[in-house]
Amino acid sequence: MLGGEGESSTFSSPKDAAEERRKSPAVDGNDPAAGNRFAEHSMGSDRYYIPSTISKQSGETANPSSFIPYTPSGTVYTPSSAARYPSALHLGSVLPPTGFSPSTAGRSHFSPAYQLGQSPGCTLYPPYTGSGTALGSMALPSTGPGMRAQVYLCNRPLWLKFHRHQTEMIITKQGRRMFPFLSFNIAGLSVTAHYNVFVEVVLADPNHWRFQGGKWVTCGKADNSSQGNKVYIHPESPNTGAHWMRQEISFSKLKLTNNKGTSHNTSQMIVLQSLHKYQPRLHIVEVTEDGVEDINSEVKTQCFTFPETQFIAVTAYQNTDITQLKIDHNPFAKGFRDNYDSMYTAPESDRLTPSPTDSSRAHQIVPGTRYTMQPLFQDQFVNNLPQNRFYNSERAVPQTNSLLSSQTEDGASQRWFVTSMQQGGNSTSNKLDLTPYEGEYSSSLLPYGWGSRAAYQRKVTPSLPWSPRPSPTGAFPEDSGKVKPQVEEEVNGSGALIASWTETQSAALSLDKADSYSLACKRRRLPLNGPSTEDSQSSTKCEDLASATTNNSSYSKEAPPSKGMAAYYSFYANP
DNA sequence: ACGCTCGCATCAGGTGGGAAACGG
DNA sequence: CCGTTTCCCACCTGATGCGAGCGT
């Protein structure tokens, strides 16, 4: 099962959704299923670390298998007529059960929650069975000499918030941007090799969906004959591995449309059908310098599926919970925040509302406090593993600014580094050794530039590099006591440089606290007066925390914040 | 004079709401 | 008739251009 069906219990009916939202069962945690599946509280747990991939690889592939946290294997419905990729592309389809060994499960919310296929037989829908097409042959992730990338879903907490209510994406004739949009950090590529990076949106299941009685229910068969572009190639493609790994790869300009006949902007548009469930997938294809695929290499194409990015395409929002999440988190919808003023009493700069167009990730704010994040995930997975194998819930950011470094009070922060049983990046890399370790996460580990954002920052105050507004408070003191970025690089047994970071619990606790408050306020419809400051500050704890970190530190390419966001990234590795 | 920063105004474009239109 | 789609609206963000102010 892919979540959608099972989540339906959390939905409120459209009619009284506004009322229900005030007592939102899911938010209230009255929906254990939803909570179990998507509680964000645990998202920080054991999930956030970043491999250092660019250095010490001498232009060769960083050893991806050195830090494979878990393997996404979101099932994707593949009508036979639409099969485009060999099953090997589908991660789950090639992942032996051991891929979801405790170490894997411990890193992921998904293995039990999403019931992802742990082996080909576990997928609800058949994996891709077709042969490769012009899009490129699919990688055999576990075999061959080809390098295997690791991909972080940058704004995963936000995606989880939406996914918990069954994400909906508006599609319009002229095209509508996705929100949340897809944003990744990639590691494990060859620095010098060239890659095309693109997103493909495929049907997630064979059903037509309808929002009925406050739930998404299936309603007949999906129309498999949908035509139109399903691929969005990142505009910076092709580019070197160094380029892709240097900064976050944002697909914020990707638009969804239902206009099959659209002739303009086809490169920016993906054509979908309303009321169908889709699953975006990220493809990384190694190409020649001029962007031509090497058809001789089967291992040069990699695909990553993030189940939490699944969504149902709609022409109008059905679930008001989704609507509210969009309003709350999308800066462009700020005008619809009825208690906008009270929501954000903190200086606007503190709200960390970066550019939607440029600051791809950072603007996807997660105020978070208005929606409960339940610790169920943590329980769910921690219980499966020795406690000491998990991060604490708090996310840390790879910055060493003083403000943020002041906390980590627990001192018991645990860090993950993942080593592969085999460094060769072969199939046995499914067997992972996730070992907690202590260390400091140094920004020196982050040789990532700021890319286009840096140029964009020209008018930005140093204290708030991504925002044109000054930061009267000079960063985020409220965060200073909550997150201490700790960075450490570690060399694993094979010499692969591994970076990980400490995660302390305080931030997560703050999130919970803030969420509890907002819950008491019956979600955002009620003014969040006094604690609204807390609300906004807690918003920095989610995805924007790293931005806050950026804010606190001098903004420079030496210590770019983008990788700091990886503290919130989910980490997928090609098996 | 020159370069830089800052503030302001303007514009393009993104957002959800709601009413109207469409279609089975 | 009812569910879905389309269109327009007000509101918002971000990019850009311009001029003022300041320091060298």
C-alpha cells in the first residue's frame, strides 16, 4: 500500500473541514495511523547526516555505498503501456529484504510506514518492466562500476506534513508550480563527470481518485492513456557532478498542467491528469560533456523515488487541511493567512521567507507549530533498533556560528555514519552498518558553493543573506539555544570521508512544544498572540533552521548553508 | 569621481478563493 | 444535478531599476 488509501482516515469532509480543522484529528494525534506514518517528530531522528563526497575522491566517485542510509522504494504503478524503465530502476524492486534491515529501518520512516517494497515481491504494483528508452537506460544500482549517488530530499519535513494529509497539487492550464517543490541535494557523483538531472512524474497507482466524505477514495481506474510531457529536465542540465553536488538542486520552476495540448513551455511543464495519484522520481543520468547520453552504460542512470512526494493532481483543492498547509507554508499564499499579523509577530526577516524562485529550499517554510508532529515515528523505529543507533530527534545544522553552537546541551548527541559492507558499491551495499559516533560536523566539510543564490544575494544584508529585509534581531537568538551544529568528518574503514552531524533533541522538542501550543489554539485559524513569536521561531526549527544558521554565520562560500539544510534532508541512496 | 550600500517604486508572476462555466 | 474545471480577483513575493547617501 502506498499510503494514500491508508491515510484517508485523517481527512475531514470538505463541508465542515474548516471546523474540523480546528480539531483536526490527524493533527490532534487522534489518528494513530497517520501519526505513525507521518509524524514529523521523528524526522530528525537518525536521518540527517551528510556524506562528504567531493573531497578526497580525486575526481573519482565518492564511494556512495559508504553511507547508504536506506533505500527508498516507493512503489509506482506502471501501466504496461507506459513502462519506460527496467525494473532495476525501481529501487525497491532491486532491494533485497536486507536492505530494510534494522539499520535501514532505523534510518527511515518509510520501511514500515509506507510498506515499501523490500523486494520485488513487496511492491503493490509491478515495478517497471519495460526496457530503457530515450530517456536513458536504468542503472543497476547495485552492480557494476558505475557510481551511485545519494540524494537528499531537502524539504522532506514539509513534504511529510503534506503527505500526512495526502498531498494535493493544483494543475492548471497555464501550469502551476508544485508546492512543496522538489529539491534535492546530491552526493556521490563523480566531480568531473557530466550529468543530466531530471524529474519524471509517473502514476503512483492504477486508480482514479475522488475526495468523498472527507477522504480520498478510489473511483475507478486511472486513465493510463494520458499523454504529454512527464519529464522536467533541470535547466542546468547537463552539468558536472561537482556542480550538482555543490548546491541544492531545486525544481521550483517545475509546473504541472492538465493541458495536454500545451505547446509553449513544454520544457517547464509536466502534463498530468486531475484526480490521479502521481509519484515524482528523480533521475540522474551521466552524459557526455555535450549532454549526450552514453547509451553503452547501463549503470549511468540512477533513479530515486521519494514516497513522501507522492501527490494527487487536482484542479481545486479538496482537502482543506492541504489548503491550509499551502497557505501556511507558501509565501505566495501569504495573503490568505487570515491571522497573518498575529502569526508572525517576529520580524519578517526572522520568518525566513526566502525567495521562492531562487532560494529553492529555504522558502518552503515549515512554521510547523500549527501542526502536530507526533513522536510516533520515533517510537516506531527506535523501538526497532537499539536506541544508541539513532540520532536524537533534534536536527543539527552544519554551521558553526556561535549562536547556534551554543546549545546541544544534551551532550549525548549521537551521530550516524554509515559504512558499507563493501566499498565497491556493489549490490552487497545493502548491508549497511549504521554506527553512531561522536564528532563535530565542520563546515569545512561543506565545500559547496552557494551557486546562483550567491549572486542573488547581492543586496542582501550579511545577517540575512537570503532575504532582502534586514534582520533587526541579527539572526535567530531563539534558535541559539536549541540547535548546535556539530560537524565532524570521519574516515570510514575504506577511507571514504564521511560527515555527519549531531542532532540534539531540543529542537525537536521545541517543535513539539510549539505545535502543542498551536494545537491548543486550534490551529492557525485562531490568533497566536503571545506565543506567535514562538511559533515563528519554531518555524525556523524545521526546514529553515539551516537558513537560520546561515543567517547567523557570515555568509560565504566557504561555509555555505545549503548543505546545512541537509540536516533536514532525507537521505536516499541508490542501492 | 567612483564604487558601494540602502531604500523605495515598479513590475512580473505566484497564490488560493469563489463564482461561473462546463460536462457527464 | 452534481462534480469538475476555468477564470478572475485581491494579495503577496521577488527581481529589477533608480536615486540618494556615504566612504574612499
